[in-house]
Amino acid sequence: MIANQRLFPKIINGASQFVIPVFQRDYSWSEENCRQLWKDIVTVAEAPVERGHFIGSVVYIQTGDSSAGFTRWLLIDGQQRVTTLTLLLTALRDQIRETGWTGSEDGPTAKRIEAYFLRNLQEEGEREIKLKLRRHDDATLQALIAGDSHPANPSPRIRDNYELFRDLLQDSDPELIYRGINRLLLVDVTLERGIDDPQLIFESLNSTGVDLSPSDLIRNFILMSLPEKDQTRLYNTYWDQIEVLFRGSERVFDNFIRDFLALRSRSTKLERSDRVYAAFRRVFSNIGDNTEKLEDLLKELLRRARQYAAFAIGGGTDELARAFADLRRLGDVPAILIMRLLEVHETSRTLSAAELLEATRLLESYLLRRAVIGAQTRGYGLEFAKLAYRIDENHPLPSLKAALTRLPTSYAFPENLAFEHALLEGDIYHKRVCSHLLEALENRGSREQSDTSDYSIEHILPQNENLNEAWRTMLGDDWRQVQKTWLHRLGNLTLTGYNSTYSDKALHTKQTIPKGFKESSVRLNQDVRDASCWTSHEIRERGQRLAKRALEIWPRLNADPTMIRAMETAELQARAARRSVDEVPMTEEAMEMFKVLQSRLRAAFPDAIEMAETRSISYHDPEFFLEVIPRKRGLGLLIAIDYNEVGELEGAAQDTSDYTFIVNASYQGGVLINVRDEALIDRAVVIASRARNLLSSG
């Protein structure tokens, strides 16, 4: 790496071309940035003593296809400054041409600006261009340099900043501006291909992280080390398509990378969105400049990005796209799980389109039911990631259902009773899912969909604390309590496009006014159209009908017991494999007795899972049925059976309900047997067998 302080004209002048790599950001300097540069140029030009003014750095590396007398450089850092100065010089040239301005012998001329700053006049074709930007930006810049001040379909930033400089030049001395440009200083950093790491240098120059998004950094990391031709090919083939998927949705892209990394490594924690680049670089730190490996990575990223965007951004009008949209309204946390399901659907073909739709609707049911009952939402991201990890490629839908049953209690799938109770007795109006709930009750399953996009939630019994006389008479003397109790419940809520029209009018008025309930095409309003009164009785009955419908739309979880058992067993086996029973501390006396017991247990329960705990050994099939707790002179056997189920071993079996706690125990059991000689072992194994059989049968 060679770094020198040089004047801007010395860098840009000569038979050379600066190319903005395809992986770099588009030109993005704002009017504020341009005005600051203009101010700096005027200030340094007006200084009484000739001096330079530092404006930053430029970092570049040879493209590898230069020739004698002509050098092409990849401009790794400094795009914004160099592009802005090129726009200013183009505007200055055009101002001089149009006004016919002439200055001193060393002052600016259109020809001089062209030759020094804008074109390589001795070159032909693309070599004539001194600065080549990315895609649309480049087309606009080259049109301006060619003399077309109003190019068709221009890049907004390029056009606007050029026009800003044209306006500023109207009342300025061209010679002053030209002198200021010639006094601008930059740190000129030239990298040597194959020796310097351009990505490391680039990151060090942009270490604040303010200007570059994770997508910028990841794109640069993947492509920067490659030759320009490979950069362009891989960018156009893969990365450009990824950018299109997430354009305008930077946060979604960050979440995609976070979830992509988690799914790839089965991480036990999700990276923070502002740390996804560091995590990405850590995971792929050894990929280097291996073009084949980088292309494989980009193929995988594009495939997964399409899956992720299909849910997280959406689009399409088919049934699955609508299901994704409905689920997305309830939260974006299922994205990692949907990405996994789509991967199985597309590559393994073990998940049909109908099953994918069923899985999506099941997840909607899970989130909506939990929202209605008021269950916690914190930590959803990691729980959905764990669900994604548990998808069995051979049995994706059954394994998803089984995994949902295995969620921790605080994230459990709500049963019908709890869901129905919350629908009937709870305040539905203030739930964030209220609109989603009512819109689905209106449209789900109907071929004639109501457009609810402009509808609002209507309280049939009004919210006004000072109800009019008609409502008071209808509700009776305790009208205040009736209103307080039933106002926000499901049975009193509907959808309408005429909320302000209905206001708090009497029921009969709401029914008969133009566009009132009697004329409403909203299916939810059928119960109200001809109702003679609207009291707690009518609200309760309507609520029950709607709750019954909700139970059909958002079904309960119905998992295969065989799959649940297989998943429990697999999880226990994975846990058991992480630690050996030899690591459990015990005395020599206890060890001798355990070896005898262990051989009896393995003979009696060949399929049982033996698991080393911190200070004990537990046995599962897959339910826990026995824990062996080493003691100084023997073993404590904690058995998962009620004490009254034990008919023998009087004096040896103890009822654990008499204990406050069992020392060193990790589980709960009804019976404790203290074994100090081998005579008790066989009889204890019989009790353990009875416990296992009782657990297995029900």
C-alpha cells in the first residue's frame, strides 16, 4: 500500500480511468454535502496565501486489465467526492461554454477542463471516460459530460447536484472556483493486488458504521477481493437480484442475514441487527477470494433471499401469498421458519403446496390465539428459530406440529377453552389484532370478499359515556354497568365504512339511515340489521356465534403423538450425547454399586436414554422415570411413581412428599429408595419398571 498526500488534479489527470465497482453503493451525496464542498472550495480559493485544503481520501487498486500508457483503477473509497467534483467540473465547463467567459491565461477553459478532468481525449470508446459509475448513475453522468444537460430518465442525485452547481455558478467567478478545485488535497492510497486486503482497508476508513449499511458491507466483503470481470458477473447474476428483492427494505435485509446465519448454524441466540455484518464476516472468514466458493455462497443467498422476501415483503395474489400476508400482519418473527419450510418445499419436495398453506395458517392461528389471550411476545424470534431447526425434512408438517407442542409453557399453543374464553369475556377492541380478527371473520372462506381496506371498527352499542335516552331505555336502569361490561367485547364489534355516520345514534337510527345496517353489505352486520334491541343478551349470542366461527378459522393444534414422542426422544438423545456419565462425581463405593445398577437397568430398559446431569444420572423413555443420585455410601433412587403405587419395600421406600427437597436431585418423583447394598437393586428396578409402564400408558 502506498499513501501520499496529493492535489486532486494530480490524481485525476493523465491517461487513466477510475471505475466504481459494481458492489459499491450508488451515488448518494445530498445538496447539503455539495454545498459544504462548494463552501470549502470558495474558502480555500479566497485564502491570501496559497495553501491546500484536505477533503478526505481516495483508495484504488488496478483492475488487472491496464495497458502501457493507460491504467484502469477500481475506486474502492472516495466515490462520493470524486463524482461530486466531476459534476462540478462538468457544470463549470458548461457555464463557460454558454456564457463565453474568458479569464486569465492559466484560468479554466472548456477545452482544458475536458482534457484534464473529464475525458481521455487520446483514447477511444469506453477508455475515453475518466470516471465510470454504476449502472443508471453512469448513464446520466456520461450524458452530462457529452453535453446533454437534460438526459432522459436521469439518476435524480446526479442530475440534481449538477443543476445545483449550475445555479451556484451563475453568480460566481469561474476562475475562483477553478483555483479552489486545484487546491483540494486528498490522501491518495494505491493498493497492490495480491498483497493488500482492500476490504480491511475499506472497513478501517469507514469504521464509524454510519454511512454503510450491513448490505453494503456484506456486498463489498463478498465481491471486493475478486477481479473486476468476476465482480461484475457475480454482481449481475446474483447480488443485483438480491438488492431488487429488498430495495427500500434495509431492515428486512438485515433480518434476513440474521436469520440466514442462525438457520445455517442452528444458533442458540439471534444476532442483533446492527451486528449482522460482523457475524457474517466471522462465519465466512475463510472464504477469501475463492471465486467458486463465493459463487456457491451467492447462489445460496439468492435462493434463501427469495424465500425470505416471499414472506417478509410479499407480493402475489394466490392463496399462499394471501396467507403469508395474513401471517405477516401478526408479526415478522415467523420469517425464519417460513424460509425453512419453503426450502423443504422447493428442494426436498416432501412438503406439498397444500401442506405449506396449512403450516402457514397454523402459525397464524398460533400468533392470533396468543395475542387474543394476552400471552407474552418477548423472545418470539428465538422460539421461531428453534421451530425452524426442528423441521424434519422427511416429515416437515408433522414435525412442525410436534415442535409446537414442545414449546416452553410460556410459549405454548393456546387450547380452545382459553381462546374461546378470551374471545367471549375479554376486551377485544384494544387488542392489536382486533382489525385482523374482524376482517377474517368477515371474509375468510368466502369467494365474495368484502374490501375492508377503508373500513373501521364500529361499536354497535356506542362508546359515549353519556348514552342517549333511547339506548338508556333499551339497556335498563343499570345501563352504565351493561355498557362498561359489554362495550369492547367481540359480540359488540363490527366493521363499517360509515363509522362517523353511525356515531352514537340510537339502534333504530343506525339501522335505517342511508347506508345504515339494513343496507350494509358487510356480512358481520347481518345480526344487527333486523335486531329489535341490542342488550347484553344479543351481544352475548352474537359473540358466541363469532367465537365459534373463530375456532374454525384459527384451529387448535393437533399433532401426531408418534411424532411428538420421536422428537422428545431425539432431543433427549442429543442432550445425552453432550456429556458422559463418567463426568458425574461419585465415591468409589457409590461407583461400584452404580455399575451393578447400570447393568441391570440396561438389561431391563434397552431403549431408555441414560443422561448425565450435574450431580446425578437420569433415565427417560422418553418420559423421565428414574434418577440415580450418588451418595457417600450408596445411591439414592428417585422414581417417578406415586408412593401409594408401591406395595413392597416397606422401610426402604420413602414418600418424597415428606421432604422439603431432595439433595442433588434434578427431577421430581414420588418415591425415594436409598440403596446401600446390592440386595435392594433388583427390587428397585421392578419399581422403576412399573413407573415407566404407568407413564407410557397414560
